[in-house]
Amino acid sequence: MTVQAKALITLLPSDQGGLPHELPFRTQSLVICACTGEEDSRFSRPFQAAITADDEEPLTPGDRLHVVTIATTDDDAVEYLRPGERFRLWCGHDVGSGIVSRRLI
């Protein structure tokens, strides 16, 4: 099963630990680290995902509130990628964050 969700993401600027370069508008270079809403980070769950910018513009360090579609085949994502849930974007370290606006599938 594929889980898809719309989200708003914000990428850290390069000088604040973000990506050193932009990524294409469709990428699998970022990992979604979703939480269950608990404060304790041990409830965090990483997901490999395809992230596609809805405007087909590159994902650039420092981007704010970029609308994307997230797609993952991890069945557990259903429990984590719900509207209002926050997540971190990871590429060797935290490079941004996001919030799910709605689930598509």
C-alpha cells in the first residue's frame, strides 16, 4: 500500500545546518522522521519517502512553507502521517521540518 499526504515543509538554510545545495523537485534524498505526538523522541519513526514539490520548483535550503506531496510504501506511515502531525526532514542530520496538511491515500 502507498500512503500519500500533502504537507508544508521548511528547510533550514545551509549556514544553519541545512542542505548544502538544492534538490530536484522530485527527490528520495530526504527521510521523514515522524512522531506519534509524544514529547519523547523514542516514539519517532523514520520513513523512506518520495517527496515532490507541487510547484515543480527545486527544494532549496531556506525554503519556507513549500507545499509537497509525500509518498511512502511503509504501511506504518498511516499511523504517523495524519493531518496536523509534525515531522522532521533528515539527510544525515536534521535539515528541516514539516507538518501534514491532509492525507491523500
